[in-house]
Amino acid sequence: MSEIFAEAPAQSTKPTIFFDGTSSRRRQVALTFADALEITEEGEAPVHWAYADIRRADSPSGILRLACTTAPPLARLEIRDAVLAADVTARCMRLDEHRTSRRGVAKIVGWSVAATASIVCVVLFGVPLAADRLAPLVPKPIERRIGDASEVQVKAIFGGKACADPAGKAAFTKLVNRLRDAAGLDDDSMTAGVLPTAVPNAFALPGGKVYVLRGLLDKAQTPDELAGILAHELGHLKHYDNMRGLIYNGGTSFLIGLLFGDVTGSSAVIFASRSVVEASYSREAETAADTFAIEIMHKLGRSPKPAFELMYRITGKEGGSTLTTILASHPLTEDRLARMTREDRPASGPPLLTDKEWQSLKLICGSGKV
């Protein structure tokens, strides 16, 4: 091979530039085709690049820029003469070996599609399964800290402070305690309150926190209507639905963030916080919470139907209501009201509140409608 390729130094009408990869100095060199490509600068020892190690590097039009796998990573040879470039190219049989072929592109696309599909499968199946398993295992202190942080956000959104009229607060506490005892929730740290906003809603937060918005209290006509809604929210607490939703939405948004380049996971924090505040649950979770409310109201000798009549009055028929109502977080259908009608029973237990207590509760925020 040396006899075939050995030639005098290759001459060019345009300069050949060499960067040795260790300094930024441009070196004007001559090339000799021997057993290896010999790069010679006047007064300096020649540099030898084996033809099999030479690779094409990105370059502008009219320049052949070369690198060498055995040279320093930044070493570059720039050939500006077309004839000389053709001679070099003819000898470097692996010049474009490192470049992605169509087959390589297809392989990359295939692996990308497979990776995307795997993330989608994890989002659809893996994350919900993990949320179901992990939610009951979250330590109480951590759950309370999450609930405290969520409570700060909720109060900032819905009026700042909970309504605190003493008589109304005492009546509300009595109602919540009766429901809690019937539900078997022995968490002494459980807290509940009414927030001064006209939005008709109620929701549970991690750490045993339940809030009713004044708009819902204004529309309630009897203690049983409000009690059934609260029992439904206690069902979400009992079943860890809020923690499950937090884990699910946080994990899902984190994976989606990875898929679209949000490597910081910031979207996970945003979606997780939003999921806690909105308290949006799956149809299965809502059905289970409905069942829980039915059981609690029956245990107290009261009917669950009034609560769902209240919800129906607020939302109307399915498909025609404002998103700022209970419909936003509790998907109401006529089927749910029909179910409660089937579960309706004559009252067999004492009233949950006296008339005076109910009137005090209605005025807990100082401007309730009686």
C-alpha cells in the first residue's frame, strides 16, 4: 500500500489549515500521502493521521474539514482545494462512518417512538397503580405538611381567613364532629371551616382538612343538605383520594415534562398544587365517596337524598352549568340523584342541628342568607 500511496507533498493553490487541538494557533501545512496522512508544518515535526481514523467534520461549503479519532478531540484539518480534498477523500474509506444513515435515523425514530409509548403506558397504567399503592402509606406528618401548604393557597384564593362567628363556628364544629364520629375518623387533628366566597363548593385537603365555601352554605336549606355534602368529602379523606390525586397528577406531569423537555419538573409542582386545590377525582372515587355518604347518613338516621338535591339545584341538568360551581370538581349526573332517591329513608335519628344552631351556622360569615 505504501508503494501505491507514497507521493511527494501534496501542493495546493489554496492554503491547508491545521489546528492541533491543544492551541488555537492556525497552522498552514502541507500534506503527504504515505502509509498515513502526513501533516507537515515548516520547522515542526510532522503529524500522522491514519486514513482509517479520519472522519468528516461539519464545515461550510467549499471546505473539507476533517477530524481524527486518535487525535485530540479539537484537532481539525481544513482543506480548501477541491482537487486535494478529492485525493484525501479517496483514501479515507471510513470518512462518513460516524454519520447517521437512513437506517440509523429510522432506528433513532423507532427508539423515540418506543420511549414515548412507554411513557404513555406509565402515565396511563403505572402512575395510577403507584398512586393507589402509595397514598395510604404517606406518613401522617408529611400529609399534614402538604395539607398545611394547600390550605395557605386555598385561603389566599377564597377570602384569606375562615369565617369565625362564635355561634356559627360552634354549630359547624358540632355538625362536623357528628359526621366524623359516624365515619370512624379518629384523627384528632382534623379541621374544618367555612370560607367567605360566593362560589358554591366544598372540598377536602390532605391532612384531614375539610372546607365549605359560603356560596354552598347560602344555598343549603337544611342541615341534612349540608351534612350529606360534608359526608361525601369525608369519604374522600377516608379513601385517601386527595393524596392519590396529588401523587397521580404530580407523577403524570413530571413524566410529561420529561417527554417535552421540562427536566426541572416544575410542571409537576404546578399540576400537583392545582390538583389539591381543585380536588378533582375520578368517577370511581366519586362513586365510592357517594357510597360513603349514604352509609354515614343512614348511620345517623338521616337521608342522603337532600344533599344531592342541593347539588342538583346548583348544577341543574348535566351539561348546562357554570364551571365555578360544584360541577367543576364533582361531575354531577341525574343518575347520582336517582341513586340517592332510591336510598331515601324516613328520618329515624335526631336532627343533626337545632333550628337555632342552623340559623347560627347560616350566619357564620356575618352575611349569610337565611
